[in-house]
Amino acid sequence: MTTVFKMVNKSLLIIFSLFFLAAHTDKNNLIYNGFTASYEVSKNSLLLGVSDRQLIRHSETQYTYKSLTYATGIASWFVKDKITELSHYQLLNEKIQPTHYEYKNSNGKANDNFNIVFDNIKNTATRSKDNIKHTVTNNTQDALSFQIAVMLAVQRKHKGVKFTLVDNESIHEYSLNQIKSGKLETENGNLQTIVLEAKSNNSKDRYVFWCAEKYNFLPVKIQRIEPNGDELLIQLKRINNQKIIFTEPYNEDEDN
């Protein structure tokens, strides 16, 4: 009997060790540890500027995702504004739950600044613009937390995910679906990516995300197609001090 107990205890110890190792490995990914990244921003193939982003981990459940966007090159001759965005969110039960979003423009115009307060218990979002509590779903995101929520959905292999995206002007529901997979060639080697499309259910607005497996499915390219047909492209240029230079067009996997 003692031998049986020893065998059971040994088995439990192995299982616990494997569980701990898996959890520890999982916690090492960018979603849990945070990261810094720099993206190039262009509209209709015209370079506009740079968006520097940082995911800050305050505790096991509390995070802030920060973005500073500013004009570069010729655009900087005409545009001096700097846009700061802050998304404060909780990571609870494997869900991204934004609590407070801030948008600040350095131009000093009060009307260009706004914030959104989320109540994840009552499922409401209150925008400073109208100060009305809007009823939302339990998978509601702001413009920044949306990116992290997409990463998490891909990592967990969730399919047919639906999001509600709240910004200063509107509230839209999006359906997220994988449309293809393939490789993006860079100077540091190929990036295997999964490409997802987020279509709005109540507008012509849609997003396309190229999520790289190497970086825990961080979107390395984000394309927004606006209702009027304009295309906004955000493309990764640096991740945690590693420079990224894309060298070739996207190559789809053969089975797609």
C-alpha cells in the first residue's frame, strides 16, 4: 500500500511539475510580460508617421497599453500633433477587460481629447463626449485593447470570435475570422503568420491583422479599410529593440 501511495504521489508531482512548466512558459509570452514596439503608419500608401507602443504589466491582472503617434518625414512639416492613447485593462479569466481608455492630442484643443470608462459588471461604456452609459457586450474593447484581445484569441485558437469596439464616434460589432496563413519575409528570416479579418456587422469598416507566431501572434501588420475605401496601414518596424525590415510580399501557404 505504501508503494502505491508513493507511485501516486510521484505521478501527481510529475503532473504538477508539467502543469507548472506549461503555466510558466505561457506566462513568458508578450501578452503577460509586456513589450515595446514601433509601427510605421501610412494611409493610401502615403507615409504619415510612427506609432510607438508599450504594454506595461502592473500586476498579474492589471495592464496598461500605451501608444504615442506622431508625424515623420514630409508629413511632419505640416502636422505637429502628437497623439497619446492609454488603455487600462484587466486580464481576468483569460479575457481582456478594458476599464479606462484615454485619448489626448498635443494640439491643446479640448474637443480633440476624450476618455471612455468601462463597467465590466454592468456591461456599460461611458464616453466623455456624450456622458451616456451605452450598453455593450461582455467582449467589448477599445481601440488599443482590441489588438491584445486579437492576440489572445489567436493563441487560444478561438474561432468565430465577436467583439464590440467602442471609440469616440461610434460603437460597432465585429466578427473575427481567419482568412489565410502564410509567410512574411524579413531580413531576419521568415515570419509565419495567421491572417484574420474583423468585419463590422453594422458598417463597411473592417480590419485585417497579420499575426506572427514568433511574437505570440502580435499583429505585425494591421490594415483598416474605412467605409469610404481609404486604407490605413500600420506595419511593425521594431519589437523589443529588434529591428524588423520586410523584404518580400506576402506568401500564402500552399494549402490555402
